[in-house]
Amino acid sequence: MISDRLIALLKRQEGYGEWPYQDTEGYWTIGHGHLVTTQKDFTYDAACALCKAPWDLDRADVMLRVDAESKQQGLLAVLPWVNNLPQLVQEGLLNMAFQMGVTGVLGFHDMLASLKGGHFDDAEAHALNSVWARQTPSRSNEVSAMIGNRQFPA
């Protein structure tokens, strides 16, 4: 189950766009971080047509929950032991998966090994020692605190 706390955090971090925009990696995105296509060479008009833009806030909210649930299923399919972690840590991993995909999270080998062993402080340190943390410092600080099973400031 996706918590309201996670949805509120994702909304704040992702923002809202009723029209497609290119994210920091050049991918067409709409709503609250919904990926329109992985094809970076799409034109704006093609991206609009593909996602049937514009999106009102209600549609963006529904798709945010759908996307979060999809990422959660994907994460648990490859890392079923994550379901045994504290809720806050699970939400941190899900936030990472929302931003970079499940495959991106799987690249954090040391962090995942620390989490599997219950070493939350080490997992947080590994998350912060990454390209991801340098590219998105504000978000990664919040999410890494969650990975460390520490409540981040509201």
C-alpha cells in the first residue's frame, strides 16, 4: 500500500506539469513525474499527442499513485526482502525507484547489502556517496534519511 506520506513527498519533489516537459535527463515527462517516453528524440508535439496532454491535476494525481504502485511491484519482484524493512525505509527505496527506476536502485549494491543486513546508517552513507546524491542533493538528502530509517524534516 502506498502511503499518503509518500504521495505527498513525491508531489512536492516532482512538482506538477499539465504539459510535457523534459526532465533533467532529457526524458519527456508530465503530471507528477510520469514518464511519457524513453525516446529523447520525440518532439514536443509528439510527446503531447502520446500522453494526450494537457493533464489536469486529478489525472496527474491518479497517475502518480498508479506509477508508485507499479514501481513498488517492480521493486518487490526483484527484492522481496524489502517488504520486511521498516515502512520509512521502504518508502525511501520506492522514492528512489520512482525517480530512477527499479534498475537504477539495483545499481546501489552496497546500500542494498547494508539494508539487507539491517545496517541503516551504513545504507544511508552509501546512498549519499553516489552520483545520484551529487546530481539531486536536496532530494537525495531527504530520501537517504529515509533509507537510514530517520524521519526527514517536513
